[in-house]
Amino acid sequence: MGGFFDELGRYLGSANNRGEILGDLGEHIYLALVPLMIGIVLAIVLGWLGHRRQPVRSVLLVVANLLYTIPSLALFVVIPGLIGSKILDSVNVIVALTIYTTALLVRPVLDALDAVPPHIIAAATAVGYRAPRRFLGVELPLSVPVLAAGVRVASVSNISLVSVGALIGTGGLGVLFTDGFQREYFSPIVVGVVLTLLLALVVDVVLVRLRNVLTPWERAGRAPVLAEVA
């Protein structure tokens, strides 16, 4: 065990290695979070359409399920032929993960919108809210607690899947895995695993904090209950 930690210390003691690790971490964050943000927007738009029209809802759910069953490595390889990019271009990972994120979030968006109480929608309509304004000002904010759970799952999924892109030559922490396996060098593999786990944890904590900020009524609603229990 001591030998491994000595080896890990020498690996991390190199300024070149630390620079490469930080570069891979930055690229991993970019490749994971950009598709997450784009996918959230697309899923919300599609979910709104599916919520309003039952035939669209049925088609969306079927297509989303089919897309999410496509193996990630196969999608990374197919994307360049579809959009005309180079095989090593990072845009392939962004497009592929955007597809996965959108497919994964369509159902949570629909469930979140379904969870909004009908009497609140009726009240908003009664005071003059038209459909787009009612959606942005009433339905979407109230659906955040349910939607946030799906976004947290999607964020962990993206952070994990970015590592697969290293198999086709794109960046991210997956480079540490492939480099370690090729050289039979355990230290970069361990560093890559630990940083991937830490990144997933940090992003999840940020999403929980953001959910709490966007839903102050949730905390206000819990306060009387907590006071009662105390």
C-alpha cells in the first residue's frame, strides 16, 4: 500500500501532470454541463408541447426511450457522419450528450408539469394569464421540485458518459483512464475516478442549492411543520 501512495505522490508531484489533470477536469466540466443546459431547455420545450397535446406526448415518450437505449460509444461514432464534424471533434460528445439529456428529461418534465395542481392553473387563467405566460410564470416554477430530481440524474449521467468519449480520442477525465490502462499506470486511473466522483458530488450539491433558491415556498411550507415537531 505504501508503494502505491509513493507512486501517487510522485505522479501528483509533477507540475506537468497537475497541469494536464486540471486541463482534463476543465474539459470534462465543459463537455458535461453544456449538453446538460441545452438538454434542459430542449426537454422543457418538448415537455410543454407534450403536456398540451396527448398525441405529441405519446410520440415523445417513445422516441425518448428509443434514443436513450442507443449505446453511447456507438452514438459518438455515428454523430460525425450526421453533422459533418471530425471524429475527434468535441462537438460530437456535446451533440450526443445533448440527445441523451433531452431524452432522459422529457418524462420528468411531463411528470413535473402534471404535478402542478389544476386549481392553480385555473386561477392563473382566470386572472388573464395566456398559455405561454402561464407556463413561464406559474407552471414551470411550480414544477421545479419534481424537475430538479430528473436534472440531478441527468447531470450524474453526463459526467459519467463524458469519460466514454476518451475511447474515441476526445478529452475529459477519461483521458486519465485510457492513459493509465495503456501504460499500466494505476495513479492516473485513481485520480480520474476520484475527480469524476467529486465532480458529480459538487454538481449535485450546486443543483440542490439552486433548487432551494428557486423554490423558496418549499422552505416556507416546511417551516411550520418543523416548528410543530420541535
